[in-house]
Amino acid sequence: MQVFRSCVNRRREDFRTIEAVFLMERRQARRFGDRRCGGSMSEPMPLTVAVAMNSSGSRGSVKINVRESVFQALMTLLMDHDLEPGTKLSIAGLARQLEVSQTPVREALARCESEGLVVRRPNAGYLVAPLLDRTGLDDLYDIRLLLEPPAAERAARYATSAELDGMHHMLERMRPPLRGDTYEAYRGFAELDAAFHNAIAEASRSPLIADTLRRFRAHTHSYRLYFRHSIAGEAVVEHQAMLDAIRAKDPEAAARAMHDHLEASRSRLRNTGES
């Protein structure tokens, strides 16, 4: 509960910053006769606000997005298990806690539902989705093993230089060591991990494989089940083996490297559940 309050307080600061910038923009508009920010203060605050000045003294365009901030607040609570599986989520209650209207909360919950992190039940609203059990974990990885090694094999045949450069860039961004095991600490790594696998699927030139893998949200469920920063280094080494094989245009080696990576990943998660 303490972590929940801490996260809520951080988000409140974000929204206060938005309000302060919005008021500054209104004052600037009135001073110079600009009516772009017109309207009464009772009107809803815009979801993105441009910061008036940058460090050089000229007008800048740093945008603060309320929708994204609310979504990330919920993701943090769900991925760090501060909201337990089965917990009923009140749109009105979350809106009060975050001091925003119900609209961005409703949109954030819909996004979390598409990620498989919450479920919507008739007459019950939104509930926190259950974690994967051993059977669900095995099912997820069995499907990935059917699709991703063939995708890597095809990528070794069809990947373009631009696609290979993109994978390399993602991998380089995954190398810096992580500081901590919270979602806030590893979110960027998790997003790059998923993007790397999606890039291989796209390079396979099989839209069906790529679309199917995106729909699984496999990385979201795996990281929600377990994450330790030591995983990052192991995953980078395994990803490098895949990229090397794809760049060498060695389909068999690429498929084998993907297979080995997925089995290693499943083993890490299994060992956690049994410890």
C-alpha cells in the first residue's frame, strides 16, 4: 500500500506540473494577445501542453501527456504486483487518487486490458488479471517455440540491411546495466526486448507470424511473472547470438539460437516459480 501511495504521489506531481505550465501558457497568451489558449478555467485541461520556454530562452515544445502518465502509473502498479490478481479496479476511485478525470483512467484500463493485465467482467467492471501458472507459462512458450524459430530462420534469408541495423541499434540500447528490479527500472529494457523479437518477426516476411506474436504480449506476461536485473545481461548475450546468425544469413543457426533463447527464458521463469 505504501508503494501505491508513493506512485500516486509521483503522478500527482506530474499533473501539477501540467497545470502550472498550462496556466503559464494562458498568461503568455493574454499578455501578447494570443487567443489560442482561450476558454474558461472550468474547461477540461488539455492532455498535452507545450512548455513555453526551453533552456536557450526560445519557445520550445516539450509535451506532457496525461493519458500516457496515467497508463504508466497503472502499469507500474500491475507489473510490480502492488495491485494483486483479482483486485477490483474502480475507475472513479483511481481518478480521485490520481486527481484526473475518469476519461484517461478509462482509456488506460482499456489499454491494460489489451495487454492482458486486467479483465473486464459483466456487472463487476475491471479486475486485475491472474498471473500465469505453470500450465499457462508452458502453453505460452510452446506457442512461441512453434513460431519464433521459423521466424528467425526466415529472417536470416530475407532481412534487409536496414532491418539488421535496426536490430543492432535495439541491442546496443539494451546493454547498459539496469538499476533495480522494479517496473520503473526495467520498463525500457522490456520494451526493447519485445521490439527486438517483433523486428525479427517482421523481417521473416510473414505477416501472420508477426501479427500472432504481437497479439500474445508474451514479454508483458513474462516480465510481470518475474524479473531480476541479472536476466538482462543473459538475454543480451542470447540476442546477440540470434543477430549474428541472421546477419551471417545462416537460417539453421538463427533458428537454433532463437530456440535456445526461448528455452533458457522458460527455464529462468520455471526456476523462479519453484524456488
